[in-house]
Amino acid sequence: MNNQIEDLLNDNRIKIPKHIAIVCDGNGRWAKSKGLPRSFGHKAGTKPIENITKHCSELGVEVLTFYVFSTENWNRSYEEVNFLMKLFIEFFIKLGNKAEKNIKVRHIGAIDNLSSELISEIKKTEDLTKNNSGMILNIALNYGSRSEIANAAKNLMHNIDTENFNVDQINEELISDYMFTSKLPDVDLIIRTSGEMRISNFLLWQSAKAKLWFTNDLWPDFKYDHLKNAIKYYNEICL
């Protein structure tokens, strides 16, 4: 644990958010600014995911969610999407190999359109880390919040028909149980990079009371100082 993290933990005025969600935006623009193909930016974007995961775990964050590929991202070029899918396979293999870090990895999102190889690696990583008792790391891949809510409603209605409970029993807690994040705390803090000040169909149900923190810096340049500033902002707003 580095000294900066110790300083933050030792500051009695600071409350660490239970659930931090991050929109990892700007990989392509980062590469373009350096005269490189977009693929270089996506590859570079895996490093801050590793670093911020480690930092959040050390800070005592309970849940960390990265938004890495939305349902709308399928509209990108075939070449870029194909590269990303291969990169995600490598990414989940690496996460599985680091299971000893005591982090529980979960995929949130639809498996539709994902290759059998990627689905296999996701399941392997989830199985390897399912008994870990530390921070939960959600990877939002092929994720869209509106489709998640619609799917939750479909499953809920199906269970009304098959499990003999009635409409009057439907409340916010029950609906939450049908989300990908069932049994997890709601989002406390959303971080978005690259200067875009919007949610982009990310954890809409779970972020009803979340604080929002934006930076103009692109995702591959995201460091611990950004995370620290976001947590300090969270404390200024919520305390």
C-alpha cells in the first residue's frame, strides 16, 4: 500500500464510497492524439483498470464497476469491435490468473453476440474468483441499462405467472433483485473521463442517488490522483 492511500485512509474526514462506477471513456481519442491507431488506445486502457482496481481494493471499496463496452458500441467498425473482443478475452484470462488478489470478478451485461471463447473465459474467471471475499469487480461488457431494466421486468412478470406472487408485492427492493447487480449496494460515485458529461445508459436504476464526477483527461491517463480527487469531491457533496 502506497503512502498516498494510507494518507487518505488515515483522514478521519474522508468516507470511502461503497460502490464506485467508472465510465472508461476516451481510449480512441487518446490514441488519435498520439498519431496511433484506436486499438493502441484500447490496449493502453487496460492498465488503469488494473491500477485502479488495486487502489480501490486497498481503500476498502466494496464494489467497483467498469463500463468497458456498451450495447451501442456494436455500431463501431468491424475491425475495432473484433479487436476489442480479442482484447477482452486476454483481459479475463489475466483477471483469472490474478485470482489470488482476493477480488471477486463478475460480468454484468448480456452474453448475446459474444463469442463462445469470450463467454468461456468470462465463466472461468467468475468460477476462479467466486469464493474470494474481497472487493467485487464488475465488468460491464455488452451492457445497456435500459435493456437490463426491460429484461428485469420480463423475468419479474414471468415469475408472477410461475411462482404465484401478485403485483402488489412488487416494490423497489424486489425489482433490484432482478438486476445484474442483485444484492450489491447502489452506486455512490460515478466517474467519467474524457470530458463527456453524461451517463450513457449506465447503471440507471442503481445510480439514482449517485454523485457524479467528471474529468477532461482521457481514460489511459487516469491515475490514482484522479481517483483521490473524485473521492474527495464525493465527500464534499455528501457530508
